[in-house]
Amino acid sequence: MQWYYSKNGTQLGPVEQHELLAKIAAGEVTTSDLVWREGLPDWVLCGQVQELRAPGGYGPLPPGVDPLSPYAPPTAVGPTVPYGPPVPSNGKATASMVLGIISTVFALCGCYGTIIAIPCGILAIVFGNQVKQAASIDPSLAGELGKVKAGIVTGWIGVGVSIVFTVGLVLLFGFAGHLK
């Protein structure tokens, strides 16, 4: 098929379709240049002619691609989306989660662990609830609610286990003292 193309107001051609595709691939002919072939009613922009587009329809072939090759170069699946602005984080949410974990671990350690577990658990619960209140006002903090939930739950577990362990020890030693 014979094609004509216009470059800087000058009509060029005729060229075979594979030659025109090679010129497009080399950047000699751009999407804003006019082209015509027999069967077209008028000159049209090169970028509007489907048979001159790259596979996938994203424009002319990239430079260095053989237009006669049966292998198409990789093409974008869709429009790329740039990364959005960073999501604000709240240090108290992270502190709540970490303190809750520390509270649970030390509560499970036993005797002297309760000295660390109870204050850490209480702080985890307090910080977690503060962030929950802030998230109800500022929806951008909604991403922090997972940390908050983890902090509050593990904080309560740490405090609860520590209290049960302490009460158990007091009762055990209380009864042991009465048995003598």
C-alpha cells in the first residue's frame, strides 16, 4: 500500500507502509504529521490512523523497533498513576501498638514483669484511645486504626494477665502463710 506524508508543508512519498512505519519508528514522521493513502477522503494526522499505530494503540512505534517484526514490544496496560502524597502518621498509634506488645510480653514473663507490664499496658490503652478520637475528627488518620486496635487489645491483655497473676500470687502466699 502506497502512503504519502507531509513534513513541514512538503508532500513526500509515495512510500510503502513498512517504510512509513520505519520512519515513524525512527521519529522522522510524528503523530502530528499529515498522511494520506488511496481510500482516505482527506489528509489526516498520522496519530489518528489505526494501522500506523503501535500494537496496543498507544501511538507510533518506539524508536529502534522493527515494524515488520512479529514480536510487539511491551506496552503499558493502562495509564500510570503517580504516587499520592504521603499518608500522615501518628506517633501515638505506633507507641500504643509497641507498648501493648511490651505489656503482653512482660505480663507473660511473670513476677517482676508485672512491674513493667501494667504501666505499659495503661499507656497503650490511653494512647490508642487518643488516636481513635483524633481519627474521628481527621479522616486521614484512618490508616492508623489498625495499630491503635492492636495497641488497645494487647494493652488490655497485658494489664489483665498482670492483674490475674498478681492476685494469684497474693492469694497463693496468703494461703501459704495461714497453713504454717
